[in-house]
Amino acid sequence: MKERYDDIDEYIADLKAEIAVNEKCANHYYNLGLALLSKRDFVAAEEAFLAALRNSPHLAEAYVQLGGICLERGDLEGCLRYNEEAANSRAKFPIPQSNIAFVHLQRGEPDKAIEALSKALKWDPDFLQAKNALATAHFMKRELDTAEQLCREILAREPGFAPAWNNLALTLFEQGRAAEAGEAADKALELGFEVPAGFLEELAAARG
């Protein structure tokens, strides 16, 4: 949102006024969609992003946002489809590949997730969310040494990245290293991550 706006509704009204003058400007529709998302008005935001795509069919970011709206609705297939469209619309765009991987992880398909994440990290080696998702994929495949290594690489670069502490805790626990796992889980909690209650109970029992 532009800094000169203190009121999101004023910003939305101005965007709609600009669209009324120029109905072919994809950027105005895209910005309107983002503004409506900030109000969690998913139906209107979806309409705005679709309008952006009608005027600019290769606007990859709009496909990504539509995928996010699908995810809010629990529509994994829609999320996957829109992110594949985003990937096809722009070469070497890491975000849709990470989102594609997320869907595959939710479906229990770690190999497909790894394939997408490898592309994301090739194009953006510092994409921490993608690297953490890669750790999750290797954890799902029981490749615990690789998962641990990825978590530690993330935390060496960004010690405050809570999801990596959670992944590290899970990985260490599966390796039988309960004390270290407990320390990693404590760190994740300290940083505001919601560690699953069931896992915390298992840790507490293992720690005695």
C-alpha cells in the first residue's frame, strides 16, 4: 500500500477510481487484489486478480495470489494449478515452485516436492522457506542426516528462523537425541512457533 494512504478503504476507493478511467491496467487490478486481501475479502480479491490476468495473462504474481486464495479454502488442487500457471508464465520464478512443493508435501509426495524445491533453490539459494520445506521432504523420506544438515544450514544463516528449529527438533527426536530435540523445540517456542502439542508431550516423556 502506498505510504500516503493511512486508510486502506481510501486506497481501495482510489484504485477503483483509477480502474474506472483505465479498465485495461493490470497493475491497478493486481494492487486492488492485494488491498482486498489485507482485509481478508477473498471473493473480491479473487475477482481483482482474475481481472488483472484478463489484461495481462502472463502476470505470474497474480497466479501466485490466486493459489494462496485457493489454499485458504482448502483447495490444494486449485493452489497447485495456479502456481503451475505462475511457473509457466515466468521462467526462473522460485516462489511458485516452493508453493507447488508445499502442495506435494501436504499430499505426502516428498519426491515431487524435492523436484520443485530444487528448482526454487537453484534460482534463489537464500530462499529459507524453500530450504526448510526441503528439510521437511527429506524428513518425510527418513533421510534424517540430510534433513538435519539443511536445518543447521538455515540456522547458521538465520538463527531466528523458528520453523527450522521445529524441523530440527523433529529430526533430532527421530534420531533418538531427545535432549537436543528438546532444546531445539524450546528455541522454536521461544521464537513464537506453535510446536504441536503431541510432539511436546512426547518430548516431555522422553526427557523424563
